[in-house]
Amino acid sequence: MRRIILMATAGIFVLMVSSLAFAADKEPYKVGCVFAVTGKASWLGEPQKNTAEMIAKQINDAGGIDGHMLELYIEDTQGENNRAKQAVKKLVHSHDVVAIIGPSRSGTSKILIPDMQRAKIPMISCAAAESIVNPVNPWVFKVAPNDSDAVRKIYEHMNKKGIEKIGIITGTTGFGNAGRNQLKELAGEYKINIAADETYAPGDTDMTAQLVNIKNAGAQALINWSIVPAQSIVPQNMKQLKLDIPLYQSHGFANVKYAEAAGEAAEGLIFPASRIMAVDTLSEDHPQYNVVKEYKDNYEKKYNDHVSTFGGHAYDSLHLVVNALKAVGPDPEKIREYLETANFVGTAGVFKFTPEDHCGLDKEAFALLTVKDGKFVVLGE
Amino acid sequence: MDQVGSGFSDFLQFLFMGLQRGSIYALVGMGYNIIYNSTGVINFAQGEFVVFGGLMMVTLTMTANLSIPLAFLLTVLFVTLIGVLMERFTIKPVKNPNVLRLIIITIAVSILLKGMAMCFWGKGSHYMRHFTGSDPIEVFGATLLPQTLWIIGILAVVVIGFVLFFNHTMIGKSMRACAINRDAARLAGINDRNMVMLSFALSAGIGAIAGIIITPIIQMDYTRGALLGLKGFGAAVVGGLGNSFGAVAAGMLFGIMEAMAAGYISSHYMDAVALLILLIVLFIRPSGLFGSADAARLREF
């Protein structure tokens, strides 16, 4: 027994010494990540986790931040509120992180606001809902562009084309509902008349009934706002019904697989999306060109998967924190102050944060894209 | 086109949509019934059979580039094998099978299958080409896709195959005997264990067929099982649990009522229609539209 205790003690000492030796030069900077890596929102969380790990490795391989290694603590929320709360508690109390990036979903982001306020640690959410930063909480930021700006981008284009009377068809998920409300709310501002308002469930296989009603209502264009694969059926059904009006999609269409699934019927449709979806056709003079090109190339080489806007949100939030650490060091309050005036060129757009605007993006974060030969390209004006 | 003509073609359009939706509910509902008849339980992994059918078909046609008939056959065999394995390894070894225990096992299997589908096929959605092009066919001013014809046609073939199998083959008759009275069937020399295995095989095969024919339209990902299972379950209940033709009729009723609701009332209430029918039937005729109230009373569940 005595020998075991002695050996164990010796072992612990060895461990302590070796960990001391490891961190001999400078304390590491600790950043917490809360992503929905598994569960129903894993298509958001997984690319975010991959991105964060990739960036941390790049930074540490290059010698860290002024000699401090960047240590990431990645927690999986499974897209659930309770797990997100527990994860943040663990990160704040056990790991002493100086900032948190994530979560992936709007609901989990909102529920964490009081926790961040109490812990006095800044959080940069990767979710889109405007209510995350409105009203502004000093400790909460977000890097995903606003849904309403996507609506504005579409309506602006319609104004330019002289389209006044439209139909909308939305998915019955959270994303679709939020979009439907925004579309209806902003229609007046752009003098657009919504003549038909239809919905479909994520499991639906045929939208011809809804489209017949939109056709009979005399719509000059159709907006299909959804994030589920079922949205690819709409262009196909339109072709089937010979409903030959311009089709606009939401940024939820920004997944090349959806365009592939809709096939020929998707050619020429228009949707607002982050420029990262069409890097190959982006002008090299664009301020974001270098950032999105580098991120896309690195990510696709490392993970052998299509780059996504969601992974880009992790890129933006982690780089913001890294910039802050470079500028002000590992003090949460100083990082918060830095973020409130940060200017940053990221994958989602050119950010200009102010104490009143914790998102820092406007509608120019979206470019209008179209589908050409099954690929996303920037729409020529 | 004049008002009457356009009204009729709209109606026809809604009907086509309803038939297509209904066929899928019907196929999934039939799958539930086959296992219900042989074991008295609802197999919660039924939706997963549909998912595996769809995903396997995508792999065989889009990645392995097999022809559609060959891929169809291989996929059905593959999923049937999963059904057989499920029965042999999770249902058969249970010492005291009661309804609750078996249902919980099927839930566990559905979670397991879902996880496996995620590992093998990843989290994204997969699509495949339509069987025979996607050029619409025009019928009296309404249009339908060739795939819709395939869906309705394959449902018809499956239903006819069922009638022949259950009424004109010894195995089919033995399965029916087990469904009606298991003890009596055993006394008559029927191996009821094998009938249970066969029912899982058939049910998985039908699930696979449903998955194969809808994937070109809706794409497939590993999370779809529960959603696809739900409406099919509704159809099975409304048609009278255990009554496969009831499930077909109820599935069609669901599909057509939903399409009509979307067309004539509002698509916002489309999903409510199915639930409304389900509630009304459960209140007025708890044994289902085509189920026998006397038989229902004798059931454990």
C-alpha cells in the first residue's frame, strides 16, 4: 500500500514538473468554444469546431500569440439550452477562459446572455438572430449577418427590376418563420405587395398546390425562404407548372447540394449569401477576397468538404478574439472594450463594431448570387 | 382558359399532389402493420428503414453508378437483411416479450440505426436523379412529374403483391394465421418465430421501397426517419392498426385532404388537417376506420 502511494505521489510530481516544463515560457491564452457539434444542429457546429481547431493549429504552429499558445476548450452543446448553460459554467469556472465563441444556434445564444453578464466574460455568438444583440448587452457580440439584411437585399433588387407584386413560400421551421415575419414586416418599406403567402413542412414532397395559388394570385416573382432540403422541390415544381417568374431564395439556399438537387430548374434563381459561397467568381479587388479565398482553400484541403458560411462564423469570431488578445492581452474587460470598436475583414463581411452595434455588419454583408451550370456565381448587375 | 376549366385543372393538380403524398404515408403505414400483426407492437425503427433505403439507393446509383433496377433490388435486399438482423438480435432473444419491452427495444434500435446512418453517410442530405427524367407530363391542364407516376405505380404493385402473397401462398396464409391467433397457429404446426422474422423482413423491405422512391424528390438524410414515420403511423392508426388496406386508404385520405387543404384553404393549416382527422377518428372510432372494434378489444395494445 505504502509503495503504491509513494509511486503515485512520485507520478504526480513527474506530471507537475513536465507540465511546468511544457508551459515554461509563457502562460497559454484560454478561449472557450461552445458549438452544437452533435445533435440536430450539428451541420452548424461541426464546421465551426473544425474551423476553430484549424485556426488554433495555424496560430500555434506559427509560434502562438506573442509567444502565448492559444488553448481552445471546445464544448458540445448538442444544440440544447441546458447543455449550453452547463458548458459555459464549466468553461468559466474550471478553465478560466478569457472569452467564449459560439454558440451555433440563436436560442442557445440568447439563453446565455445573463450568464455572460454575471461571469463578465465576452461572448461572440455564431448565430444570426438579431435579438441576440438587440437590446445590446455589453458582453454579447455576434458575427452572423442579420436575416433582415438578406430580405432588404432581395427587396432592393426587386425595386430595381420593377417587381411589385410577389408571392412568398416559407418552410415551417424556425428559420422559415422568422424569414416570413421579416418579409411581411419590410414589404411596406420597399412598396412591395405580398399577394400570396404559403408555407410547407420540412417533410413535404410536393408544393404544386401552394404554387398554383401563387400563380392564380398573379405574383410577378416568388421568394422561397427555407433552410431544409425540401426547398429544392420548389424550383422543380415551378418548372413543372410552367410558372415562369423570377425565383428568389433565402441565404438558407447557400448549400451547393441544394442546387445540385434542384438540377436544371435552379438555373438563374437569385439568392443573397455570404461571399464565401462564390469565391471563384468574386472580384480580386474585393476587400474580402484574400480572407475568404485563404479560408476556403485551407478548410477544403484539410477536411475534404465544402466550405460553409457557418464555419466562417467561427473563423470570424475566433480571429476577433485573437486580434483582441494581441492588442490588449488576456483581460476579459479589455477584450470587451476592444471588440466594441473593432474593425475587421472577415468571411461574413467587413465588420465595424460600435458600442451600440454589436453585430457590425449591414446588408452589404450579402452579395446576390445566382446558379450557373450547377455552381454559385456572383450575379452580374 | 375559362374559369371552369382552370378550376378543374387546379383541382386535378391538387389531387396529383395528394396522391403522391398519400402513397408515401400508405407505404410507411403498411410497414407498421405487418410487424404489428405478428408481434403486437409498433416498430419505431420503421422510419429508419425508409432512411436506409433512400441512402443506400443514393450510394448505389450516384457513387457506384449501378443501373436503377439493379440498385433497387440490392437496396431492398440490404434493408431486408437489416430487418432480419434486427429481429434475430434484438427481438428474438427477449425472454419474456411483452408489448412495452418490445416497443422500447425498437426505440433503441431506431436510435442505433440513426447513429449508424450518420456515421456511414455523414450529416448532409443526399439526392439522386429522378428514375426517368424530370420532364413534366401534362394531363387536362394539370402537370405531374414522371416520379409521381413511379411512386403511385410502385405502391399499386406492392399492394397487389401483398394481396397475392397473403391470400394465395402458404407462407402468407401462415402469417395471417399467426396474426389472428398465435397459439392456435402454433398448434397447427406453424413456426411462429419464423413468421415474426419474416414480418420484420417484409416490413423492412417495404420501408426500403418507400425510401427509394421518394429520395429523388425529397433528398435523404439520417434524421428523416422520425418525420417520415409519424404520418405513416397516423395512417396506420386511422386505417385501423393491423389492417394494411386500411393503411393504404387512410394514407391516401391524409394525402388528398392535405393537398386540398393547401389548395383551397391555406397551406398554413395543411399539417393540422392530418392531426384533425387522426383526432376525430380516435374519438369516434378508436379502432380506426377499417379496424374491427371487437378485434381491437382483444388486443393488448
